[in-house]
Amino acid sequence: MAYVRKVRTASGAVAVQVARKDRGRVVILAHLGSAHTDAELGILLEQAREMVVGGQAALDFEVAARAQSMADVADFRAQALISERATPAVAAPVVPPGRTVGASSRLLYDVLGHVYDWLGFDAVGDAVFRDLVISRIVEPTSKLDASRVLADLGARLVSYKTIDRHARKIHSSGHRDTIAEKCFAYASDCGGLSLILYDVTTLYFEAESEDSLRKVGYSKERRVDPQIVVELLVDRTGFPLEIGCFEGNTAETTTIVPIITSFLARHHLQGTPMVVAADAGMLSQTNLAALDEVNLSFIVGSRVTKAPGDLESHFHWNGDLFTDGQVIDTVTPRHGNTRVNDTKLRTEPVWNPDRDTGAWRAIWAYSAKRARRDQKTLAAQEARARAIISGEKKAKTARFVTTRGDERTLDEASLARAQSLVGLKGYVTNVPASVMPAGEVIAKYHDLWHVEKSFRMSKTDLDARPMFNRMRDAIEAHLTIVFAALAVSHAIQSRTGLSIAKVVKTLRPLRSATININGATQTFPPEIPDTERKILTDLGFKPGY
């Protein structure tokens, strides 16, 4: 007849086996494993009970699993011979089946915490801030709901009052300064500071009235809600270096100089060779002069409407004919009333910083692919304008429509000028051609997609819109959390080659289970498949099991 056998091993563990006696000899039918804790012993005994009871019809034997502790199993390691422990005279109470008392994605929490610490953010010294950053990466939500996310991750929970108290101190305690220092150190180690990228965006609030920070301003989404202007500085890979915010009615062109000068002062980089790239929204004489005065090189996008003046000689001698991939390296006036081109010369002038003090270097590139895209856009705009003029569409402001009183006509001249400029893309810089060829200038500018990607990540994966915050300190604290979460997310994506959303989606289902059995409670980690284990390996994370 089968019975459950418990044997102390040489390591001190307790081996649980299903055995039977055959003519006085013990025959092992199944070895279920070795227990090191009371909970593990209870689980193995439960498995043994199911195995024996499952064969009850054949064995005609019923086993009552009894309360068992590791201490109840005799330890014969100090003796030369091993003998089985006698059955106790008084039967112990029957153990109820094991129960799962909780499950969590602790592995995901530990992985995100590992990258947070690896970046050096643990220098902040605020465990609540750390948890808020991890919560933001996993499931962006409010402070009030963050406890639910952290509970699902198996974190040590604190009250909402504690979370709110720590959040209120984030801005005043200088957490952002520490995060920015560590981000700079990381980017420096990766060699990505020769080019820094800048962009701005707006985050709106579902609020009825404005205040000193949240104001109605220009919105690319055409919203009329109060908003703030958020600026982001990243390295050439998109890793965040600096974040800041302005009042919602601040002109974008006035934001680049303050954040750049703050970045230089924070890290003592005045005079360090560095190139700043920004889109055409930053193209203003004041901005470019300010960057040039602090000895910073810049590359900004030019507006296509400046092409006729910059390429005056080309249009005079060649018309609007360009070849695919053609690049023209020329000059652009610093002020609108300055003339820097001479149509008597067939070739465009090449910028010389010593000679052309009233101009910047301008580079124009033509792409047939861009031309086809521009032509398609122009065709749609022309069709819309004609529909408005004919009355087929509701009258409203539209490109190529000229309004005089109640009369609307097609602006043929503007349409022809726009068609002559299709396929052109311009760049303005203060880097001489002898230092940086035109192709390299264009390539560096096109790295701007990295900062755009970081903004998309902050708005989608991290849901940066702070709709729940009202006070400036709370908004700044929110941006600091997003800043740190963006850095952790970017580091994970760079090291794994997977999006942060994919990493979270892959690791979150790996749940740790907390089980109560045999009067003891223990948490058991998940089995890690090869795909998920590769992510951990790429991140340098070693599970403790």
C-alpha cells in the first residue's frame, strides 16, 4: 500500500516521496521534491496526498494529510544511520487545501526599479517618488489611483496622504536637478552630447478658467482650453536631458534660449563645442543671435517661403527646375530687409562667417519624393479653395482664397509660387562648410525625429497630460515624474530593442503567487520563458531565483 514518506536530506531539506513497502523493502513510487520551508513542505504534501488519493480505487488506501512542519521531521544528519520517525500517537489536525492569497507582477516592478537604480536615480533618495515613476511607466494614472497599480506590482504600499505629501515636495526638494544630472552623466557616457535636439509641445487642461500658468494660447490641436508649453531637450538618440514649462500663451520661439542657457549653466558647458538642432518654429533672428553669442552651433529648419530669396540666383538662371537629390549651399539674410544675393552671378554665394556678418548659412535640398507629396497636398488645398469659391463648401479661411468683401477669388499668384517650391527643404546654420558639409548638416537636422518620438512617448505611453493637477508645484512635480519615467523607458528601449509598451506587456503577465498552506505563507516567483528571460538579460537584471 502507498504512503507519503518524508526524509531529511544531507542539505537539511525534507524530501517528500510516495512509496510502498515490498517485503520489508521501501520502493519509491514518486519523488515530488525537497522542501526548504514549511510552505514548500505543505505544497509537496498536498501534491503527495492528491497522488495517493487519486489512486485510491487501485490502492484501496486513504491518506489524511496532516499538519506538518519542517521541525517535525527528524534530522539524522549528525547520526551515522538514518531511521524513519515513528508515527505520532496523537493524530495531528487535517490541513485544509492550500489557498492563493495574492498575486502580483513583482518581476516587472523589480526590473523597472533595477533600471531606475542603474541610471543612478536612486540618488534622489525618495522611495515614493521611485514608485510613482514605476507606476507611470506601467499604467499612467492619477496619484489617487497609483496605489492600485503599485499593489498589482507587489510594491510596499503607503497611504494616499503619504503619496500626496511626497509629491508636493518633489519640485521644492530638487528631484529634477538630480535626475537631470544623472541623465547628463548617462548621455555623456554614451557619447551623445555633440548634438542636442530641442522641441516644444503643449499640454492642455480640462479647466474652465485660466490662472498664472495655465493659459489659453496657440494650440496645434486647435483647442481653446487652458494649456502649458512644455519644452524638452534630448541627445541625438532621444534620451531626455532637460524638461521645463512655460505659461500656455508663451510664443514657442521664445522658449529655446532659456532652456539651453539653463542646461549649459547646470553642467558648466559654456564654451563647449555643441550643436543644437530645432525645427522651423525656432527660426527667429533673436534666437539665432542668442545661440551664436554663447558660441553654440545651431541647425534649424527654414521656412519654404524663404526659398525664393535664398535661391534668387538659381531661380533667375534656372527657373524652378531641380534634380532629385540636388543640394544648394548658399546664404540667407539675418534681417528681412538685407540683400545678400547677386543675380548677376550664376552660382549661389557660399557663406563665410567673417565676411557675411549680415547672413547665415542656408542649405536647400530638393527631393522628388517630397515634391510628389507636396503636389498632392497642394492639389487638395487648391480643390478646397475652388470649392469654397464656387459655394460648394462653407466659406471659411483657406489657403489660396482671396476675399474682397463678399467676393472670393483664387489667388493664382500664391498657388503658382507654392507650386514652384514643391520638393524643397531648407536648413539654416552657423556652422561653416569647412567644418560640416551640407550632407552632414541635413543628417543632423533629421535626427529631430528622436525628440518627436520622445514627445510621442511622453504623451502616449506615459500619458503626460496633467489633467489632474492645478497648482504650479504639482504640475512641475508631474513633469519631473514624466521626465524620469521617459529616461527609464528610453534606456529600456535602447537596451532591448523593444518599445516600453511591449516590454510592460510582455513582463506584466509573469505573476508571483503568494500561497498560504500548512499554516505558513510564502511567495513563489514565476517561471520565466526564454523570450522574457532575454529581456532581463539585455537589461542586466538577474532574478534572485
